[in-house]
Amino acid sequence: MNKESVHKYAVFVSGRGSNLKAILDAAATGSLCRKPDLVVTDNGQAKALDYAREQGVDTLFIDPKAHKGRKAFGQKAIEELKKRGIDTIALAGFMRIVHEDVVNEFSGRIVNIHPALLPSFPGLDAQKQAIDAGVNESGCTVHFVDAGVDTGAVIIQAKVTIDDGETAESLSAKIIKHEHRIYPAVINGLLKDRIRLVNGRAEIDG
Ligand code: GRF
């Protein structure tokens, strides 16, 4: 199954793991060319780890208590990924801001998914931010990760409408379906070098 791609990748998770599950499912059905080589977490109890184990994907818990501060955590992550020949990272509900050492080490090969149409509503509770702002559409964004919070070059976005009476929960449910569709597709493009970061912008073949 892994013949086509030369890049190895890790998925970083902290919680529920529905995006990781979508990535694993896409790899199982062949729409994504490779399953993750490693799942990294800062939360040993993350539900996401169950999905990884079910599919026989290696997991690694980096204990934030043993690696205090973002720099120490990041250095440990870099060391572990390099050891395994992994050069690509997909953040999927990873709740820490990655240190710039990681961003620099994996420049152009680290992506994130965010549940809003960036640059609107970065950071936490993006769906609630959209509801509170009274906008009539939101969505999700896959972007390259830079040293800021949800500020890197946008790769792809999917839009949903915000209807009367919409709540943060109902909006999240609408958005997550699109997340599960677009994130595996972007990872596939990244693994096949069809998506690249060039002069600070995302370049997509085709
Ligand atoms: C998703 O909404 C993602 O956009 C955001 O965190 C959430 C993670 O959900 N970054 P899950 O753990 O993949 O279910």
C-alpha cells in the first residue's frame, strides 16, 4: 500500500481523533496513499490512540510533564520523528502550539486543520466565535503551519452556511464532515509532492 509515496508522516492528536479516523479510513480505502507512520500525542488518554492501535499504527505519548515547555516538547518530537525517517506532520486536534523549532525543521511539510475560514476566527472555539460574530457562513481550513497560531498559508477551505438558530454544536457537526473529506485529500497531495509551500504560498498541482 505504501509503494507510491516516499514521504513518511506523523499525525499529532490530543483528543477525540475523528480526523485521525478519517485519515486512517482514507488510507484503508486507498484514497490516501499511505497510512500514518506514527501518531504522536500529548495526552496518553486520547481516544484518538484507540483508532491508531486498531489499525496497527505506532503511537508515541510525549509527556508534557517530562518535557516541560514548548521547546523541550518540540525537541523530543523532532528527535523521535527523525529517528523514524518521518518528514511530514499533520496536526489533527493537537492542542499545543508547536514550537518554532518544529516549524523550521519541518518547514513546508507541516499542516493543520482549523474549523473556520481563516484568517477569520483563529484559536480556540472557532465555531462559537463564528456564531457570536453573526456571520452567515463559516467552514474549515487546511493550512501550512508557521510560527503563529493558525496563520500559515491556506491550502484549501470548505464553506458551510450558518442558519438561523445555529449553535456552536450544530455548526461543528456541519463543519467536521468537510474536515474529514478535505484533510485526507490534502495529506495525499502533500505526500505526493502535489502540494507545496513556495514563497510563503501554497502551490497545488492540477
Ligand atoms: C477539529 O475540529 C479540528 O479542526 C480542530 O480540532 C478538532 C479536532 O477534532 N483543530 P478531532 O479530534 O479530529 O475529532
